[in-house]
Amino acid sequence: NFGTRHWSIANRDSVSRWLRARYVQAGITDAKLDSFQYNSTWQANVVATITGTVNPSCELIIGGHHDSQSSNVNAAPGADDNASGTAAALEMARVLVATNYRPAYTLRFMGFAAEEAGLRGSASYAQRARAANRDIRAMLNYDMIGNRNQSQSDRDVNVVWYPGSEALSSLHLAAGQAYTTLTPILSTSSRSGSDSWSFYQQNYKTVFLIERDFSPYYHSPNDLLQYLDMPYAADIVRSGLATLLTLDQMPPSVTRLQIRDRGDGTSLFASWDSVSVLDFASYRISVGRIPGVYDSSYTQTTRTRTISGLLDGSQYFIGVSVVDIAGREGFITEVSATPRSVPLPPVGLIA
């Protein structure tokens, strides 16, 4: 009903304030405008925060951009692109407050400004977060999740993955399969075209959900509510909420995993930093010859292990994860190493 939400139009302040008011109406009192300058204008991200009760310094971010684009900047209704993704974050927040959910991590629900101007809002926010060394465990991004080709029966949705965040995208895919009738498909489509890219560039783990059937009304005055498939969009939101809750209840990952060759050609020594988990049960050490595929695993409570019975000169992938008393396993931290009986010659010698 704004008619346009183009970043350059004067009503952009009204758009941001309206979205902030919806979060307050949903019961999140900590809802703020995060302002930044772009091209001689002031823009405002919207940030609604539910503070964590166990590890409040650890954050999960859920968002989508609230601005829009069109061939006519004064007629840019942007229902699919991207009121749909903005509504996804708002609806997840509303449901959590309505059910009195108390998250372990701090949850931030965001509407990003000036995405259509080149990811300006998310870039500003992610850069400042990295400069402050904030512990953002994951960023879930939703952009264009309302269009589906009604002449086809499939309910495909793209789960766009990023290098280093494969486990996160696999989790979102699994949540969609478990809790909806969607067919999530791992994809690299439009990786750099939405706000998740800004967080990927700052080395944060991220995933991006986008419709499989690209809207024919993209960036036009006809990107209207009447063309959206609401049950389809709702299922994407449902899969996102399942992913968010799983992340919030998972143990954290181990850090500083190091593998050292013991020099006998048959064993490697693994060590890692301790992890603060209130309901810690054990560490799981997994060993395999292919990344993410393990032939054997060991469970223990100590932070070092000698892995024996290996083949001289063969590459191994070692993964370590945390398991809590409920049997939930955190994301695996994986590195590779090769046991050798004879050391490799030095390289890069300069005289």
C-alpha cells in the first residue's frame, strides 16, 4: 500500500518506521532503526532483537530487504521482491513471541534498506558487525519467496549455499523436507544478488532462500500481492523457523581444531579448544577419506586424540563436533591431514 518502497523516494523513512512498529506490535520492544548514509541519503535497517537466555553474545540473524525496485520508481510495490522475505522474518518473530519462546542465543530479525542499490544496508551492517568482532553464528536470508508457476505441480525452492556454509544449507534443506511439502534444491543461483552475500563476504555462515520459478513481474509495477502463492511462501517461512529453532538448540562448534602428523606414517594427533556448553556430554571425532563422509567415529570427553591405523601418504578428513546430554550434535568442524613416515621436503626456500 506504500505504492513504492524505492530507496530514493522520500517515504523510505515511513517504510522503516512502519516495519519497526509491526515488530513492536508483535511484542518485541527492542526494535530499532539502524541508520546509515548512502548516496547523500539516510537509510534505515530495522533490527528487532530477542535477547538470548543462555549465550546472549552469540547471535542468529534472520532477514530480508524491505526496499523495492521497478521500471517506474514511483510504482514499485515489490510484493514478491521483497515484501515476501520481509514478512518471513516478521512472521517468525511473531510466532516465537506468541509462544513465549526463550531462545538460547540472541535472535535478530531484520529488514535491510537499499538492497536494490547494491546490498547497501546489509553491507553496512555486516561490515560493522565484523569490525566489532560480533559472534554471529548464522544469517538466514529470504528474498523473493512468493512466486510459483501455477501450471506445474512441483513446489521447488532454491536453497542457495555458500562456501564454508554447506552444513547450514543442508540443515535448511532437511528442515524443508521434514516439515513441509516443499522440494528444496541446493543451488548457487543469485549468490551475490541478495543480502546474504554481504555476510558471506565478512566470513559469516549464511544461507539464502529464493523461489525456484522466478517471478515474471520482477522489478515491475505488477509485482503485486495477487500474484503470490501464499501457502508456498508460508511453507518456506515454516522451514526457516524450523532451521532457526534447530540452530538455537544445537551445541556450538569447536574452534581451533588442529591436526599434527606424528611422523610414523600411520597416525595423526588432533587437538581443539574447549567449548562452553551447559549440557555438554561429549565430543565426537569422525574420520574419513572424503570431506563430510566418515568411515569411523569416536566419542570422548577430552580435547585431544591420537588417530591410529591410517595409511602412509593418504589424505584424511577429521571432523570434531559437540554432543549434548539430549543427544543433539552441533555442526562438525573439519580439517584434513596426511600421515607420513618421511617428512616432505621444505618449499619456498629463498637465499
